[in-house]
Amino acid sequence: MSGVNSINWARIIAQSVYYFYSYFLIEDKDEPINFSVPTGNFGDVYAGYLAKKMGLPINKLIVATNQNDILHRAISKGSYEVEKVAETISPSMDIQIASNFERLIYDLNNGDDSLTAKAMNDIKEKGKYLIDQEKLDKINNNFLSAKMSEDEVLKTIELVYKKFDVVLDPHSAIGYGAFDKVNISGNNIVLATAHPCKFPDAIKNAINLNAELPKELKYILNEKENYKIIDNNIDEVKKHIKERI
């Protein structure tokens, strides 16, 4: 039993698939291929890194962050230093310690678990981990990064709406805006991560539009909600699942 959250290996493997899918949609494959990924816990962009390791010809993976920019600082300066979490209009990215970054550290240490454990212990006890230049160069062979402020996110939502008549949620807007920040040419693909209706206040502030729930989903609001309260006991949880298989 497991939650399919962003640290779950099964989810990361599944996420790597749409990097391949996107690649096969590109007509001109002579140009370098870059992905910009709205990033909080480093899982989705790490899936892209795995896709590259499996042979997908990705040039750069852009780690796009909001003002909680620990990953941007790590990738651009080699300083993975924990700061206070700021609340933003892109809440899924309001993270300081990115769980999946440990997997990249493990790769940089050539699978040395003792070195990786030391790095993670430094983060836990000292609140920071300094990446040496050799490892940082390895990171920058695969990753670039950019940070977006709240104002920049709102302006990007407005820009994309006026230019393409497409409404981006704040997270996806960070991915789009990151390409302008890093200024990289090629086949640039942005991963859109959520529907704008989840963030009505941000959309209203950006383009004065009511982001409505898709009509295909509106019926859900009128459906009966079914649930059962189970004691905090693993045997009871197992029993509940087995009874319904």
C-alpha cells in the first residue's frame, strides 16, 4: 500500500513516459529539445532526467521554481540552503526540502550511499549542502534553472492568454516563463501541471476571468460523497481493502 505522491518511484517512472510522447510529436528533430518543468519536489523533472538517461535526446531540463527557490540556487550557484517557506499562488511548489533531489545527489555520488547520507544529514542538521564545482558542472550538463516572482507569474498568465488564447494555471505559467529567463533556443516544451480552475483567484487577478470547472466534471459537485472512517490501524485498513477487491 502506498500513496502515489511525488516521491513514489512508480509515479516517477510513469511521468517519464510523456517526455518520450512529447518527443515523438516534434516534427523537426534536428533542433535541440528542451523541457521546462514547474518544480517543487523535483520528481517530475527527475523523471525527465531518467528519460534522458534511457536515451531520449533531451538537451536541457529547466527547473522552474517560484520564489521558494532552493533548487534554483542549488543548480545555478551550488548552494542548497534551506530558507523559510513562502506562501505563493503556486502552492504545490511551496517547498524547501525537495525529497527527490536526494536521488540526483545519489547519482552525482556515483551510487555511494554513505556520501549521499552525509549530504542529507548536512541538510537536516546544518540546513544546507554545498555542491562542489565538479558536481555542479555535471548538474549543469543536464539542468538549467529559473525563478519566477509572483508578479512575473501573473504577467506570464496574461501574456499567454493574449498571445495564444490559452489560460495557464500559476504552476504552468512558471514553466513557460522560465524559458524566457534562460533564453535557450530549440524545440522548447513546457509541462503544464494543473487546470486553471483550481486557482480562480490567481486567474481573476491576472486576466479578470472566471476559471470555471470543465463541463465534463461539473456533475461531480452534485454527486453523493461516499466515505468510511477507519481506525488508525494497519490491519483494519488491509481488511477494508480486501473486502472490496
